[in-house]
Amino acid sequence: MMKDISTILIVDDLRSNIIAITLLFKQCKECNSYRIVTAESGQEALEMTRRHKVDLILLDIMMPQMDGYEVCKHLKANDETKNIPIIFITGHSDDASLEKAYEAGASDYVTKPFRAVELLARVKINLQLYRTINALEHMANYDIMTDIYNRRKFFELAIPMFEECRDDLYAVMLDIDKFKSINDAYGHAVGDMVIKQVAKILKEKTDKEMLLARIGGEEFVLLLYSNSDDEVVTIVESIRKSIEAMEIVVKENQTLHCTISSGIARYTYTMPTIDYLLEKADYALYEAKNSGRNKSIFRV
Ligand SMILES: [Mg+2]
């Protein structure tokens, strides 16, 4: 397995300090899994976090123009960077400086002159913690099998969308046809493969502005904005056709095809909660199933 490389950003206005810390990482054996990037000002540090996927920051406090506290506040205010652990490195060890650093959002604090073993240990433990938090967040939000949003995350994001009361909001319920028969005929491993393949097409056929999730066993939901009913139907029909055309290899010389049915509904002001919108889409899905499957039905 490829080793995870962590990117560490070293920020200091003094080039000699950056060199000293970089050397320290180079001398440490287990640090070959670290990639070092550097910045010599606060502005440059923010720029680096936009350009690179940074996993940890060693941040000097005393810098001209933008100091470490300010850099930290900027990073904490941005969703993309707010979880990156920040270790302050500073000559000040007084209580007030320490308090100010933690208030700004620091994860840790190392005073100069620091001991190499201490700095490396703090880097290691903060990286481990960061990775664990990211893994837990991923598990809480994504469906493990398909790597798209799970039911819990769907509602977390869908409710605020619904509460904007926009009448260009559409819900689509998509369900794999006769999924139980696939499981019965080929076994659950193949059933899982079908779900993964369908999810893959759904990902390819939708864009980032749309909210896609696996809401149940073989059921998916899509929430999107559109200016026309026709456009939504076209998108859903394109998904349906792609899935119909897809060939799933079960084993050597054996392939299977699957189809999906969809129910589409549009928001109306008479719907008090999102459940009403989803129920309407569900009802259209039920109609699609009962009138032959492999089709999309739209209910205004
Ligand atoms: Mg400095």
C-alpha cells in the first residue's frame, strides 16, 4: 500500500528558521512521509493553503504585516481550511501569548528554542488526530458502499435548500427495478456491484450543484434546481438510458443489465416540510413502478 504523504506548511518570516525546521524534518527517519512546503509571510501562507492540500501548519507568530494570529483567524474562518491543525512556534512563552494563540484557534504551541523531539512528536500526534477526525467525518456523511452522501447528510443539506421556498426546486426518487430478483438470482455480492455501478452513473450524470444521496437499500434521491420541467425530465431520462445501456460483468462470459424507475416532483408553496416534496416524488415513483418500470414519471 502506498504510504500516506502529509503536507506540512512551515511559515516564518525568517528564512533561516524555515531552513532549520526543514533540516530537522529531513534528519528524522519516519518523516519521509512528510512533504514540506514553506511560506515567508502571512499572505503567502494563505496563498499556499489555496494551492496545496495542507495537512498541518507550523506557524510563526511574529511576522510583519500579517502576524500568526491573523493568519490563524483567516484559516479558521474558511470551511476549506478550518480543520487544518496549526502549531504555533514562538519565542514568547508568557500566559497572555499562549492564551491568545489558543483563542485564535491553535491546536498546539511550541516555544523557541524548541527541542527537536518535542516538535516532531507534536507534529505526529496532531496529524494523527487530524486524520482520525477526517475519517470520522467521512464515515458520518458518506455511504460506505457508493461513496455518495448518506441519508443523514442528505437531510442535513436538503432541509436548508427546501426552506428557501424556491419554486424551481425539484426532487427525484430513483429506484433500481426488481432489485430483489437480482439479489436472489446472482447473490448479494452481485447486488452490491449493481448498486455501486448505478451510483457511479448517477455521479457522472449529475453535477456539484445537485444534491445526490443513497437514501435506502437500492433507492437514491436527487435534489436540484431548474428553470424548466423539461430540463429535469431530460436529465433523469438521460440517467435512465445510461443505466439501461450499462453492461455489468458478473463473471467471465456473463453480464447483466438493470434498469431504474424514477419519480419527479416540484416544490409548491403548499408543502410545509420537505417530506411532502419527497412523498410526492415517491408517489410518482410508485406510479412508474406500477406501469411497467424503466421509466420516469413527473408529478407537478
Ligand atoms: Mg518571526
